[in-house]
Amino acid sequence: MSERSSIEWTDATWNPIRGCTKVSLGCKFCYAETFAERFRGVAGHPFERGFDLRLIPEKLSEPLTWRRPRRVFVNSMSDLFHEDVPDSFIFTVFSIIEKADWHVFQLLTKRAERLRSMAGALPWPSNLWMGVSIETAQYASRARILAGIPARARFISAEPLLGPIPNLPLQGIEWVIVGGESGRHARPMDLSWARGLRDQCRSAGVAFFLKQLGGRSGKRGGEQAVLDGQRWQEYPSSLSLLLS
């Protein structure tokens, strides 16, 4: 979608799919849906159909035109493993990732079951980081599924963090991103929930990144994303090496 991104843990976003449907608690006030629906009915706008799921094949080759290496968040406005995305389209996305081997691609899904069902048939290029979103302990099983995926590296996005996750399975995980919900209907994130995940990461030797604290009037990111007097913006060492 864009050569540049304001998302703190990535450099660019790539959206060969637009739109999605809700699958778990974190989707209730989806930022992507809120943005997209503002433009429903605006002729010629990328989101003239709002947040209805659409494949955008003309966007598939976009990362191949970006010559400077960067971290690329795949489908910030959708979910590649949505049940209505054809297998063939997913294979094509993976093929582009493999070809654009000077970038690092960061792919997140809430649909861990479909990811698992396809994992054995998909190629797993070394520049692809696979992640799952986990917003409460109810969805911690997604981490166990992720641990069995043959990706070069695996990460968890605990955003929006909606409750404590006291026993997050971190075996095979290299990175955890935490963030509170933002926007008009933002549900608050208790700092103790973020602190608990930070402490689990430190014990397991997993990189911890606090993206934002969230809030209704602002996301409280950047300099305001402070926990116990410190900003936490750790990256896994292997990601740093790939982009050096």
C-alpha cells in the first residue's frame, strides 16, 4: 500500500488484499475497518467498497519495485489467510516474497488454523517472518500453532492487548510486540499486562517491543510508550543482521 509506514516496527506496508471480517475479540474496533469504511462509496478511492474483502492483483509486484531493503508488513489492511482468499493467491504472495529477497517481510495472521493447514505446501523463504496476533489468553493456542510453522523466524503481536496472558508459549518465538488499543472506542490496556509479557520475554530471551499504550484521544506511542521508566524497542538479532 505504501513505501513508508507510521507503524513503529516496520518500514513499509504491502496490501495485495483489502478488507477482512472479524474473527476474534481484537477485531471488534478494527483500525483498518474504521479507516476503510470512511471511504465507502467514494468512486476511484482504494476503499470505495469499504472493508469488503478484495484481491488486488495489480499490487502483487509492488515490493519488486522497491530497491532499498526494508521491513515490509504484509497486509496491514487484511489477513492473507482469510478463508475467502484462494490458495493460489497465497502461493503467489509467497512467491513474490521469495523473489524480493532484499526485503524482510513481516506477515501476521489471526487465522492460525488455516496457516497450519497450508504450511507444509508453502515455500518458506529466509526473508519471511511469520507472526500471529494474540490479544488475550483465550487465543494463546495460536502461539503453539506458530511454533510448528517452518518459518525462518516467528513473532507474536499482542495488540490490542485486552487482558493478561500469564503463560504465553514462547518456545520457538523470537519477538513479541505489545500495544494498547487506540481510537474512539479504545479498550484500556493495564500496564501490568504489558509488564507481565515483558517479564516473560526477558526470562525466555525473547525480544520485546512496546509499540503503544493506547487510548481514546491518542495511541501514546513513540516517546510516550514507556513502561517502568523505559522505552522497549527490541528487535531480534537475526532481523538486524538481515537488514545490515
